Amino acid sequence: MTKKIISFPKLGDYNIPLNFLFKHTTNCKIITAPKITKKTIELGSKYSPNDACLPFKYTLGNFIEALNLGANILIQAGGGCRYRYYGEVQEAILKELGYDFKLYQLSNSDKRNIREIYNLFKTLNPKLKYHTFLYYGYFTIKMIYYMDKIDEYIRSNIGFETKKNSFLVLKKKMLRSFAKCQTIHQLNKCYFFYKKCFKKLEVKKQDVLRIGIIGELYTAMEPSSTYDLEYKLAQNNIEIKRFTNLTYLIWQKAISKKKLTRLSKNYCKYNLGADGLDNVYRSIYLSKKKYDGIIHTKPFGCTPEIGAIPIIQKVCKDYNMPIIFLSFDVEDEDGAINTRLEAFYDVLRYRKEKK
């Protein structure tokens, strides 16, 4: 019988909790998708349709690399916008390339049914008990929540560290510790320990620029898709606010939908699909909180964000809020992005000094 070997696309540091989940619920071998490199992008672009958006190309490249390493089961998240169709199209492309594998999609719609996801996991591990699945599912969600809370603190402070790379070094240690946790008690203890450690790191905030990042979810969460945008901002002594993370997508988004619709009603009366409405609200929120500027990121051709952009522009005009729109594709160059960002910093600093 062929050994089941699972892999799934790279998405920031979330491979750590997802590896934990698959390890304890499927008993399959896990191949962590390699870090996204130029080779990944070239592979994905070569076999993707011309009009496919950037996340399609990056995740397809990840799949090819994982299959070449021996994976025979691929996991695709599915969900909102065209992303729900990615699994079927990518499966067809990979089959045509001659790969022998099975692909499972966690969700075919915006709504996630726990029982349906359990049945999928039971396909991978027929002996899996429902209560075991719920326990490790809860454990994984809690680990994701703790990671997102620490990341939120890091984004606010990393640009002002007095010792270079102190935040990144400590974060790597924390993630290694999280990966070793075997009980929820250990995870809780580990989180509160590192929370204290991060607050002990020395920072010196002076002439702070605050920038909010809004836009499409993949370009928000996968650093390689935006040429490490957040790291670039931190190097310029900027405090960063970013809304989209897995915690938000797993449960916060669903419970805040009515609130977003109500608070955005002066600008948007309908759901724009994916995170379009969310980003209209976020631009209002950042403006009211007196942030210095907004960066909107999206893959080239992202339909929900294209629909949201004119509305976001209207919001920013009404609130006199500077905003820059960055659209990413595989053919973009890092230097061009840097030039636009430097010009944006200059505008924000000039406005701040003038005030």
C-alpha cells in the first residue's frame, strides 16, 4: 500500500499549525511546501493560464515542487472568489503534466461546515474519531490565534527595535517552541511566556508614521507575493496595522459581516465578494483613527478588489487620507515597488511635518 504523503501551499508561517493538525489527525507523512522562490514562481507561471491571478500561480508552483519531493496528496483551501475553483483547475493541469496524486479541497464555498471537513479528514484516516478531530482542530485554531496576536504586536513595534533583528530572532524561537507543544496547557504556557519576552525587547519610538495595509488576503499573508512589504516598512521606522490573517478568515469574518455592512452603508450597499466590503470598512476605520496612510495590495486582475478600489478612493478623498495601490504579478520588479514606496514615505512625512 502506497504511503500517504500530504502537502499544501505555503502561506506565511501557517505551515506550523497546519502541519500539527495533519500530523495528529491523518497519520500521514507531511511535506512542508518549500519557501517560495524564483523557481516556484517560474514553475507556476509556466503552466498557469495567462489570466490566472498571482495566488493561482504561486500555489501551483508550490504543488509542483511538493509533488517532485514525493507528495501524493495535495490540500487546497478553497473558499471565496475564484479561489474556490482553483483546486479543480490546478488538478487538471497537474494531471496533464503526468503527476499521480489526489487533491482535496477543504471548502467549496465561503461557508465552512465542520462535519464536511471532518469527513474529508476521515477519508485520509478512516480511524479518526470526531472528538479527536475537534480537539486537534481547536488546538490548531488556538495556535493560529496566538501566532496572529504576537504578529500584531510585532508589526506595531519591529520598526523601532534598538537591537537589529531582535524581533525576528525571538519569533523564530517562539515558532519552534509552538511546534513542540503537545497539549493545550503547554501551548498556553508557551504563548504567555513569549508574550512577556516580546514586551521586554527594547524599542524606541520617535517620529512614528502609522500605515494600514488592506487588500486581498493572499498578498496580505504571504510575504513573498509583495516582496516582503512589511519588512520594508519596518526598515523605514513605520508602525504597521494589518487586518487580514487566518484568525480573521476562520471565524472573525463571519461574525463581523453585519457590522461591516452597517458601518460601510454610506459607501457600499452590497457585498463586493471576497474581502472587498471589508476593505471599504478598513479604509474608513484607518481614516477615523488618524493613520498617516494606507497601502492597498492585490494580485493583478483581482476582480473583488478592482470593484472595491473606486469606493476606497472615494473614502480616502472624503477623509483626506493618502493611499497607494500596489498590484502584484510575477513580472513585477522589486525596484519599481521600492521607488513607489519611497515616494509615498516622502509624502507622508511631509504631511506630518506640516501638521
